[in-house]
Amino acid sequence: MPSSFSRWLPLLGLFLFGALAIYLVKPPRPLPADAPAGEFSAYRAQRDVAVVARQPHPIGSPANAQVRDYLLHRLRELGLAPTLLDTSALAASGSEINTGRVQNIVARLPGRQPGGKAVLVLAHYDSQPQAPGAGDDGAGVAAMLETLRALRTGPPLAHDVIWLFTDGEEVGLLGARAYAADTARLRREVGVVLNFEGRGNAGPSLTFEVSAQNGWVISEYARAAPVPIASSLFYEAYRHLPNDTDFTPLRQAGLTGLNFAFVDGFPFYHSPADTPAHLDLGSLQHHGSYMLSLVRHFGTISLAQTKAPDYTFFNPLGSWLVRYPAAWNLPLTLGTSTLLLLVAALAAQRRRLSAASLLGGALALVGGLALVLLAGWGLLALVAALYPAYGAFYGKAAYNALAYQVALLALGTSLFAGYYGWLSRHLRPDTLVGGALLVVALLLGLLQWQAVSSAFLLAFPLLAATLAWALRLRQAAAPGRLPAGGVGSWLLALPAVALLAPTLYLLLIIFALTPLVLISLVFLAVLLGLLLPSILPVLGKAGATTVRFSWQLPGLALGVTLIGLAVGHATRLPTSDQPQQTHLFYALDADHGQAYWLSAAPRPDAWTRLLLTQPQYQPLPALFPKQTTSVLHQAAPALALPPATLSVLADTTVGGHRRLRLLLRPGRPGVLALRLSPADASGQLRWLRVAGQQVPALVPRTVASGANINFFAPRLGGEVLELETAAPGPLQLVVTTRSLGLPPVLGLPPLPASVVPAPGYNSFTTQVKKTIQL
């Protein structure tokens, strides 16, 4: 009889290999400040981060003007002649319309061949209202300055390089939209685009988005990038998600390009804790290594033809990048599925499988997935109930989320192993293996149909697992021993671990403690299903037709679950380095002289409870006429704050419709944003024109849900808009001003060192609402 350790050795090896695969997805080591002048140094770039991210600097704020002036100074210092593009832009999405004045900074580094297409590099220099923005996007801005410095030490490139520092990204990509408005000019002047973002403050810089027809740009990227971390899975996922960056308007204009971002350190995203001190210099180095190498590469090669059929690309291990035409995925999928059917037919020929049992094995994996998801949902609900403070974080990204995520995965592993151990008493091992692989094959077909470039994620692991099953079938295992071909079966399990383990880890980083993190359990179930040919011995004593169940693996995984929960509980309290986020704002209803304290949280925390002593959690139509969702609020002292004003510049009737030209003034200096919306559906708008752009008709459903026009960085002299109503009668509009900071005259208790304002454009603001009839 073999020792118990020999049965665990394959699983232990796979676990260590998975840990290695995750570890290797890391940024490069930051270069010191005395690195060669022609190299990118994160320590040199850090000096610019310290200035750019000294304090929060949202669009239109004095702090943002200071950052703007600093960038202009640095660009002139580097020998360029920057231009300030002061303009306005508009972004419309559903019932929300954002507009504002932006100040983009553009500088051109001349090449040896003027007149040809240029390389465009961009990052945004504005931040969220409460965030200094070291990661988002001070790192991108600083990387541009350091890359430009390094380029100036060498000979000119063949092509011009355009350096674009955009404004207003955080309020609807306004700066990028303004720059991309002249699509024809862009297509003439720009050959390739490189955009740099941050969704956190740490981790590798992922090449997470690429333009369509990416074959050319991915091939050139693979040749030039020193540490390429990229995947067409990111490309496919991002293509199906509603997320946008400054890259979006440029991609929509038909330009070829790449989009980069680091995503670890999500608790710091848009937070006051997104400071230079918390920025991972490895992430900054990765940004810079991409930027310098790719600018040098694209600045040298021909940019005349930058489109080619899509490629599939991914990292099998670390930064090793594999690429091939996406068209190859169809024969790969068909070939793998055909091989699986042949192996299943071989199992049936040897009377170890039937069509009915194969279906039963497939249903077993589906049942296991349902069990794991249900338990995962229960664990998340338990954590949310025990620790409501985690819900205050952006995306529920608590600092100690990893402890609960480990508990989540361990619980899923424990239930999966216990469930399959129980099934092994009733179903043959080949039924369990064949059924699991059949489900994976169906998922592969779904990927091939909906996200062809990501088919690699399941195709190669399924191919290897099918071969491992074939090895198992070739010669039955002796009772109590590893299946025949055990070493080969173990080696064939490595592709699944190499591809799925890092993917699973990235899902944990991205989704934190939100319900979407349960997607990681789907990947876990698929991974374990693919590993069944290798891990069946750990479930018990495996033979050719039986697996005698053992509680060792389920028990061990359950122990890890408890440890994860204990670690999460022990690290639950905030510190000055990892502060708790709290949400509060002050709003005055100028129509009735009533003021309120409000919070987006469903219940007060330790600090807001000092003001929200007897709060109500229900809709507040006096402030939000269209909003039906509940908001935490309590009456507050009413201050004499001036509301915005709305003046009629022109009022005419055209074809039975009332057409108005209005001047909207903020009423006082320092207003971050103005919000204008019809008071009710009777004010249905046929169209409106803002910032020189006309927005199509707002359908009644949109108006009824609360059509809002948000003016960011409004000028004290006012903003002009035109609109046309559906009827010639009176029009009621609700105007709300929003300023940063809470009223100092109310004697608020100071925030403890371990508490900071929550992210967002309502958090720690003063708002004044006024209804105006025209």
C-alpha cells in the first residue's frame, strides 16, 4: 500500500505550480534614480507623482490648475512647446448627460520624418474629488514625463510622438472626447495609440484592451514589450462590459492602439489613500517599460497599415506571450471536442462509460457548481452582515478582502471535493471525469461562439485533460495506487493550472467582495473538473472502477476556510494606513428652507452616527424628485447658501414647441458641478444643445427616470444651453449646485486618523437644490 503522502504528492505539486503561476504575473523591479539616462526609472518618475498627486484635483478645481501648470512647466523644461487646448465636451449615457470645460495639454516630440503618422501617448491628469490620484492616474502622467526625458537622451525617432494629458476623464472622458471630435484629422495624423490608466495602486500593468483587427498591433507589441502581460480574454471581456477609459473615444474613431492599467490595490482606488506613498513603484516601472519600449518601436517602424485580422494572445506562464491568428481557434475547438468524443467512445467500448452515465457525469458537475455557488453566496452574505463597514468601500474592496476570498475558494474546494467523494460511491471515476470534460467542452463552444479570441482559456486545458483521461483508460490502475500513467496525467494537468489559476486570482482582485466575485467559483469548479483525472486519488483510494471516499481533502479545505475567516476578523479594524471610508453630505432644499445630512450607506457608522442620531432610510422627494430608492437622511440646520440661477436669453415657439436659450449660473464661486433636470415628465424635452452639441430627443421613459444634465467646472459667469420642449406650456427645472467640502460653520466633529471620506461626487459635498419655473 502506498503511503498517504504519495497520494497527496500530485495535488501538492499542482498547488505549488499554481502558486508559482500566480507569483510570476508580477511587475518588473523598479530601476533606481541613478539608472542609465536612456532607461526608464520609477524612482525618477516618483518625483513627478509626488507633485501631481499632492492633493485631490478634480476637474475645474484650483488644485487641478496647479497640476496643469506644473505639467506645462515640466514639458517646457524637457524642451517641448506644449499647447493648452481649452474647450468643452459632452458625454451622454442614458439619462445622464455630462458636460464641462476641459483643458487638455498637448505636446509634440518631432521625428525625423515630419508629415507622417504619429504615435499618440496619453493619460489623464484630473483626479476624483477625494483622491490625490497617485495610481489613477498620476502614475500614467509621471510615466509620460520620465519616458519623454529618456527619449530626449537619444537620437530622434522616425515619427512624431504626440503627448496628450487629458482633463475631465473622471466625469465622462470629456478631455479625450474633445480631442477625438475631429475623427478625420485623427485618422490622418495618428498611427497608433497608447493609453495608460490605473484601477488601484499595485500589481502588474495589464494590457487589458486592444483595438479591433489587432493582429498587427499585437505582433508588434510582442516584439517590443519587455515584460508583456496581456490576454485576449481581457480584450473579449472588456468588449462585453460597459466600462470606458480615455482609450474608448479614440478606439471608436477607428484608431489602432493598446490600453494599459494595473488593477491591484483596489481598496485605494478613488480613495483619499491613493497617495504617492501607497503607489507600488513596480507598477510604475511596468507602465514605463511598456511606454518607453513601445514608443521607440512604433516610432521607428512603418505606421501606414496598422490593421490585420484578430489574434489570440495570452501568457502561459509569467510574461511569456503566445500569439496566433484567432481563426485557428475554430479548428482547435473542433479538434479538441472530436478527441474528447473519441476518448469517450473508447471508455464506452471498454464498458466503463455509457451515454446515460456520461450525461449523469455532466449533471454532476453542474450540480457541484450550483452547490458551490450557493455556499459562496451564503458566505458573502454572512461577511456582509457581520462586517457592514466593508460595504462603504468602492466596489466592496476591503483591505483584507483576500482573507475572505481565500475562505471562499477553500469552502468551494471543500464542498466540491466532498460532493465528488460522495458521488464516487455511486458513479464510476470515468463517469465523473467524462461528464466534467463534457461540460467544459460545452463551455468551450460557448466561448468560441461569443468570445472567439478567448477560446484558448479552455481549449488547451481541455485538450490536455482529455489526453490525461485517455492515459487513464489505457491501463487500469491497480487498487490503492495512482492511475496508470500518473506522471503523465499530472503533467497534463499543468496547462489548466497555468491558465486558470492566474485568471482566477485576477478575478478576485477585480471583484473584491461584490457578488460578481462568485464568478471565481465558476472558474474554480471548471479547474477542479479539468483536474479530476489527476486528483481522484486524493479523494480516496482510486481504482479503475471505484474511488473509496476520504474526508482528508474536504476537511483540510474546510480548515483553510476557517483560517481565512479568522484572519479576516483579526484584520477588520481600520488604521491610519488602511483607513475606513465614510460617506456624508449636506443638502439644502432652498425651495422650503429645509436642510439634511445624507449618506449613501444604509446605516450610520461610528463617525456619521454623531450627526445621524435618528436617521430615516427612505426616499427623499424634496431633494430628489425622481429618485425612488431609499437614502439615509436626517434634518440639519438650514444655512443661507445661495442657489444657482437660471436666466432666459431667448424664448420662442416653433411648430408648437417651446424653444428656450438659457444661462445657468452657479450662484457662488467654487462650485464643482451644476445639475439640471426636468421637475416632472410634463417637461419632456425633444432635444437640447449643450457645449455646442445637440443631444437627441429624450424619450418619456428616460425623462420619467430623471434626465440629468451635469455641468462640471462651471464658469462663474454661467453656461449657455438650448432646449426644446414637447409642449408650449410652462417648464419646471430643478437646479442643484455641488461644492467640495462640508459646511465648516456647523462645528462638525473631526474625522479620526483611521477614517477618510468615501469616493464619489456626492461624498463630503455641500449641495443646494432650487426649483425654477420658466
